[in-house]
Amino acid sequence: MNAPLVIIGGGLSGLACARMLSAAGRESLVIEASDDVGGRARTDVVQTADGRYLLDCGFQVLLTAYPEARHMLDLDALKLRPFYSGADVWCEGAMHRIANPFRHPLEAVKSFQSPVTTLTDKAVLGKMYASSTLTTLDGLRARPETTTLERLRSEGLSDRAIDRFFRPFFGGVFFDRELATSSRMFDFVFKMFASGEAAVPAGGMGQIARQIADGLPAHVVQLSTRAVALRHVQSGIDIETVSTSGTPRTIHADACVIATEGDSARSLMAPEAAPINVRWVGTTTLWYALAGPPPTDAPILMLNGESTEQASSPKGSGPVNHLAIVSNAAPSYAPSGRALVAANIVGVPTVSDDELDRRVRAQLTHWFAADTSSWERLRVQRIPRALPDVRVAGQGSRVIPSSDPTPKLSDRLFICGDHRSSGSIDAAIRSGRLVAEALLG
């Protein structure tokens, strides 16, 4: 089979690349190993006796301020359902509301006596918020790179605010409670939270990839087709593939784009694979279905401001770093009269599903002062490769470049993916766009 351009991987990067090429009148073929598009941003439908639940690949949100998303997506068509701009933080035996003063000024005033932050911290946060909205993305990327923890300390935030709010909140965003993540990643994400909303599409996060794919000609995306090897030939690249039925096939292409995760890319493209980031950070999500009203009707993120350890920790501590009753924000995630809870853990514990479930229920019983034994466990998702690892290893190390790396690895071979810069929906779409622009150029 011949194709002018083959894109390996039907995640956000590969689809964004194909969409840009299609808009410019260039043909491409996207091959995807799984049975649906989306990659790490897909949504599974779980049917129970009570009805249908939407389970994303781990709890995740779309930040509406993402510049690439605003350019590529029809946000209105996604029917986005926003979360509250702030969080409830568990510490000292109770939940304490931290509200964004620019979005919820009255609730922010009520939280002045909160044990989560000091009055000085609130002033520093206000300054950070204003500075972030006024600084361009290029300006943020030009800042010296350090760890997120050092970045927060340099702003003058107290250890109390860092430990009780920033560790669980951004530790949950980066899957890194130590806050060793690059400050460039923090600066970008902080600006996105300051400039827009955190939301989920009514039909699940998978609708993002589906919307991009729906804008392509019907024949472009081929599912259940795995690339197993690449071979440079005089007139282009031969891609050896195999379908889920076991049928082998060779596709000859003028050029090829690798849009898979870093490890898969390395296995396909050695020796060109040297610059690919193959380190990952993981997460685990336990999904629960609840009958009747949930413990709270607020569409808000709940954070563990205490320890995530078990031994010698205050009541309410435990493995859960953050929790969201997703159906409070998007009722379509659960059947009528039911609620869907996502309890999220940083990392991938080695204990069994049953033991992990027991620890989570014990922790949440304290949080909600209610019996959690009736909660129906729908799924335990262990995702060891949830995000590219952009933790700064030590003084002088560099993780996220100040400028985009070249998408061309060798003659006729290109690469895209969020592992090329930073782990986010925006980075994935941007990387696909940059490859398309390079090809069109």
C-alpha cells in the first residue's frame, strides 16, 4: 500500500498533525494500534445495571486557556462543564475552602482564617496571579529553569501553603508531590489556571480527540493497526504493520511521522531515537459509583493537605492525593440519580486493588464523615506512563527547552508528542502542529 505521508499514532499529536495537513490540502494516513483514537486522552464507556458511566483515562481536565486548544478545537461544541475555581483542602481534621479571589471574592474573604495559607500567602498568590496573566508565554519560557518547589519558595510562600495546597494541587497535576517538576511547566500551567477554567467535555475527555478526528476525511484514520518496524528505502520509508487479526502489511510512504509515546517511538526508530524522553511519571485512579446524593454537590477538587502515608499520620490521611465527584461538574458522566467519584493517587502503588480500595475507603470515611462501604468500585486504573517526566534532576540540569526542538529527526522522518516538551494537552496539539508546519514548509 502506498501513502504520501503516514502518521503512526492516533493520539492528540498525530490527529492534530493530520488535521493541519488536511486543512492545507495534503493527504495523510493515521494508523492507530487501539480500537479508538485519543491515546492517553480517551474515554471508556462502562455499562452497569444502573446505566452508563464515562471513565476517562485517569481523572483529567481541559484548561480552556490552552492556546493550541482554542485554535484547534470548537470549545462550545464540546459542551464543557467547568469545575469550581479553587479547592477544598483536608487538614487539621476538616475541609477548608480555598477560593480564587478573582473569581469568587466573597468565598475568598471567608477563607482568610483558613489554616491552609497565611494572610501573607494570600497576598503573594494575588501577586503571582496578576503577574502570570500579564506575562506572555514566551516571557515565561525565557525564565531560568529550576524546580517548582524552588520557584514557589522564591516567591515568598510559606511552607504551610506549599505543603497543604501546592503539593496536593500541583502534585496532582504533575503527579509529583515532591514538586521537582520544571518551573517552566509550573509557570505555564499556573498561567492557564489563572486565565481560564478547568473543565471536562460533557461526553468525556475522549471527545477532544474525537472532534479532531471527525474533521478528517473518512479514510484517513485506520484503527487496530500497529506499526512494528520502519525501514528507510531509496524512495521513502516502508512501515511494517500488523492488524489485531494478525494480518501483516507493508505501507510505503514518502515520509513518516512518529506520534506515539517515547518508548514506542524508540523501538521504531533507532538510531534516530536518541533525543526522545522515555522517562514517565504515573498515577492511579479509583472510580466509584454512588447511589443517591453524593457527600457534597460542589463541582470542586478536594485535596489531601496532610500526608499521603499511612503510618503515624493524622486521621483523614491516606493514599488519596485529590478527589473529584466528576458528575457534580458533568452530570452526563453518570446515570440519573447516581454519582461518579474519581479518587486519585500520585504514583502507582504495588499493593493489590483490594488493599488499595480498603485504604482509600478508610481515608474518605474521615473526609466525609460517612460510611463508604456502599460505594461501588467500577475500576482501578493504574497508569504508569501518564505524563512525560519533566522533573529537574539537579542544579544546572535542563528539562524543558526554552524553544521548541526540531521535529525532523532524519530525512523523511519526523516526530511529535507531548514528550517533546511538556506533558499537557496543549503540548500534544502544539507538537502535532509544528510537525505539520515543517512538512508544509
